[in-house]
Amino acid sequence: MTAPTPAPAGRASGRSRSTSSQVYEKLREMVILYDIKPGERLNEVALAEKLEVSRTPIRDALNLLARDGFLEESGRGYVRRSLNLKETLDLYEAREAIEVECLRLAAQRATPAQLDEVEAFLARSRETPQDCPVLDLVALDEQFHDMLAELSGNSELRRMLDELNARIRFVRWISMEQIGRGKTQAEHAEILAALRGKDLEAAQARMRKHISQRTLQIKEAITAGLARIFLGDQA
């Protein structure tokens, strides 16, 4: 019997990277949405069985999620970090600093065509039904801010904003349920109008107000979020 031809090393390595990436993305989604509860220990064996993979990509993903701020070490493993008020306020404060700086650079670097693209996106997003899944609305909200960060031309600021948004996505989800999206859309339009009008001071002031208003709602969002996590449909 002829022995099977081994797969080329590059192809095998590519499959390994693909599996690791898929495992990381799946676990990242689970911790972002608190499918893994605050303080819950992550069991490599159980996760490997659930995702039908070996323990190696699980271990690699957990290490990355700890680096990204979602998990913390406990003994010889990891637990999901708590939904913490001070930490969340810190994240929003950092987000404000990054977004205000992105606007400063965007005012210098954005082209009329790029601003037209953001305007068109806002027009399309306003057509999204209000009864669509809240996470879809949050994604649209994040996309607007990501587009402004892209206008800055600074990939590192955009990367930092993406990481911050992932860590506050659950809170934004709960907030969106509580306040709806109409006010958010209006504020987005005001920020863009000021940027298009070359009024950087007004654009930055509106961005600060936009984020600080959400900051005032964080305590309520965390309380509601914890009820959702631990009580589910009973909350």
C-alpha cells in the first residue's frame, strides 16, 4: 500500500494558523459578550471539546486574550476579568483622547472624497430598521468612529481604538438598548458637519460631549449588564 503523501509544510502551517485564528475569534466573541461570566475560570480541556480542537490553539488564544485585557491570571490558568466601573471609565477616557486626536489629524489629512464616503455611510445607516439586533446597531456606531479614525491616516491610533472598542462593546450594547440610536445618529451628523466645515474646535467639542454623555450612563449600563449576565431573561 502506498503511503499517503504528506501535505506540504507551508499548507499544514497555514491550516494551523487558520485554526488558531478561528479559535481566537470565537473565544474573543465569547468574552466580549460575557458568554463567559466575570470571574469564571476558563478550562482548556472543556473549551477544546466544545470547539472540537486541540488544546494548543485554545492555550494560544487565552494567552492573547489575557494580553488584550479580557482575562487575568488565576493560579495556573485564566478567569474572565470583572465588569468593573473604574476600568470602564478609564477605557472611555482613553477612547475620548484617541478620538479627539484622530479628528485633529483628519482635519489636516481627509480628502473631500473621503468625507463624502462617511456622509454616504451615515445616510445608509439611518435606513437601518430600529428593530434590528442591537449588536448590529452597535456595529454601525463603531464603524462611524472607525471611519473617522481611518481619516486620521494613523494606523496605530486606529488599532488602539479598535482594541478599546472591543473591550467596551458589551457596555455599548446595553447602553444602546437603553437610549436607542436616534440621538447617537444626530450627534454623529453634527461631528461630521463640523469636520466638513473645517471647524476643528467644534468637531472635537462635539466628540467630547458625545463620549462624555455615554460616560454618565456607564454605571447604569454596568448594573443592567451584570443583571443580564447572571440573570439572563429574568433580568
